[in-house]
Amino acid sequence: MEKKILIATYSWSGHTKRLADQIAKLLSGADQYQIAVPAGTYDLTDMYATSDRAKNQLATGELPPLANPIPELDQYNLILVGSPV
């Protein structure tokens, strides 16, 4: 049985998405899921302001909703997760 692979990424600037796209080309048949929040949730011009806001959200537990529904994860044998560092 062939493994079913999901590549799930959150990309603030687009670099992580480009890398995920390259990986998806190498892993034929892999599905991709974009972890995204509604527009306006984070400052797209200042990564430090975005980081500060995200840290505050984690500390308070007030996380933003996801913009895309999460796929059924139990159908995957392998899930690769990428995010900004």
C-alpha cells in the first residue's frame, strides 16, 4: 500500500510555501494544506510585530481561527509540517 503524505505549511513571507511546493514535486501524489488565518490577522510588513502578536495569542490562549478547514488527518501515513523559523 502506498503511503499517503500531507505537506502542511504556514508561510508568512512565502519562503516556506516555495519550499513546500518543491518538496511536493519530489513526493509524487502528496497533498498540500495551507495553514492560514483570516486576512488582517497579522502585519505582513513587520515580522517582529507579527511575532509579538503571536506570542501574546499563545500566552492568552486567544488564537485566531483557521481560514481553511483542516483535512481528515487520519487518512495520512506521514504529515510534514513547515513554518517560519
